[in-house]
Amino acid sequence: MIHSCPVLMEKIVVMPIDSDYAVESDEAALIEEAQANPLAFDTLYRRYLARVYRYLRTRSEGDEDAADLTQQVFLQVFHALPGYQQRGLPFAAWLFQIARHVAIDSYRRQRAT
């Protein structure tokens, strides 16, 4: 007699892993292009998506929460990008500052309920 054991199926989120964490020399050009043409934001989005997701995944309760927070971060970045000014710091520093604030705001909302 063969006993079958139910298998729990979990939703698996696969995110691309960036192989290069170094700031690329073309970043300034990409930022300027995205500021001038919103359709060019896609390149910045793809470059930082996995890193922002991983950062937020360590600060959230699950994959879906991290994905929602990641979406919020990139929406805020998209809307704030026209006013972004390069001040000698990497673009990633500005981006992760926004991610940090999104994570803190999420924590505060969850704590209140």
C-alpha cells in the first residue's frame, strides 16, 4: 500500500541576482535620460530591482510584503526622479534612503493595527 503525503505548494518568487554591485560609469547618463524621458526609467528599475527587493525582504514578513514595498519604492523614485540632483553620492544611496523610509512607514502602519 502506498501512502501519499500531501505536498504543500508555496509560491516562490524568483528575482534576478545582480552580479555587479559596483556603480557603473554610465549611471549618470542613465539618470539624465530617465529624467528627460520617463520610458527610460526601465533601465534604472531593472538595475536596482533585485537589490531593493532583497533589502526589503529582510525587513518584511514575507515575499508578497516585500514585493509590495518594492513597488512603493519604485513608484516614489519614479515620481521624485525629475527633482533628483547628483551630489557626489551614488544614486543607490538616494534609492535606498527611500527604501528605508518605505520600510519604516510600513512597520509603523502594521504596529498601529
